[in-house]
Amino acid sequence: MSRLILLRHGESAWNARNLFTGRVDVALTPHGERQSRDAGELLRALGLAPDAAHCSRLRRAWHTCALTMDAAGRGAAPVAAVRALEERDYGSLQGRDREAVLRELGEAEFRRIRRSADARPPGGESLADVSARLLPYWHTRIAPQLTAGATVLVVGHSNSLRALAAHLDALSPTELLGLELPSGIPLLHELDPALRPRRRGGRYLHPAAAPAAEADPERPLRAGAE
């Protein structure tokens, strides 16, 4: 049985300030660093230390990956840092306060831009655009490792991991609107030989994640900025 672990990067400096981050390359906060180490220690304790890892090139993701792999006892394992896993480009929204954008756009449009598949912020990417650059990498680099039986860690961002989870679980548009991944909590997918999840939605490896992961989709501001 193959095991895929999805991990959203730990808290970043702009997450802490509630700003749209997108492709801006910001660092982890000390809390984000602790989240990353805690994730690795948890994986090690559960016998889920990854054989290989893939991460975004943005430093909040690759730093999370490095800290997690070290804490899991796999600091020497192969790690690929790639553009395919980078966060969605939020265009003109990057650097803006999310509460201010919510007031400006209204709840419905704010939610549509953040959570639907096809909406693009001005000058930015849609989730479908993220999927288009991510899925070829999934099929050519990550899936073969899983098919060979490896335990693989993927460290990304809110939207790159939402795109991958939507592919794995064949989410409907309504389900996609409600999908939110908490920072720093490993999400385990156990996959059959065809790389289909044995449990739809996977399983969070920290009990505190359950309320955040299953949050009411009408509460878009509680899981940290993208």
C-alpha cells in the first residue's frame, strides 16, 4: 500500500498578518517552524517517515519540508523543490489585507475568487490554472514513486494542495468550495495500486485538525491566508 502525506507549510509572516501571500516569497514565523518540526516528529512516531519528498520552491514551503524531514529522521532523503507545487498567483490581491478585500468585494465574490475552480483575481491564476501546472508533475514524478510503494511527502500551499486533493478525491464544485487545509498538519492518504484513496478525503494525523479541516465553508477567514 502506498502512502501519500500532504502538508501545508507552517505559518508564514504574512499568514500571521492575514495578508494574501500568493507567489510572494515570505518566511516562516517561529510558530511555523515549530509546526514543521512537530509534523516531522509526529510522522516519525507513527512510523510514517517519508522515503522521498516534493515541495514548492517558495521558502515557506521548502523550509517546512526541510524541518519536517529532519525531525522525521529523513534529512538525507531525496527532496525535489519545484515550481509546479508553488502557490496560486493572487495577482493584484497579493500583499492586501484579507479583511479589507472581503469588505470591498462582499462575501459571495470573495468566496468565489478564493475557492472556486475557475475564478481568477486580476492578474492572477485560477485553481484550474494551478491544476494545469501541477498535475503533469504529479503523473510523471510523484505517482511513479507511489506506485513503487514509497511513502511520499508533498509540502505545498493552500491552493496547490487543494488542487491535488481535488484530483485525488474527484471533488465536485460544491465540495471544492468547502475544502480548506490547515497549516502544519499532515494529511495521510493511503492509496490502492491504482493510486485511488482508500478513504476519501484522507486522514489528518493530529486530532486538533479535525474542526479546521471540516470547517463550515462559510467561514473562510479562519485557516490562514493563502
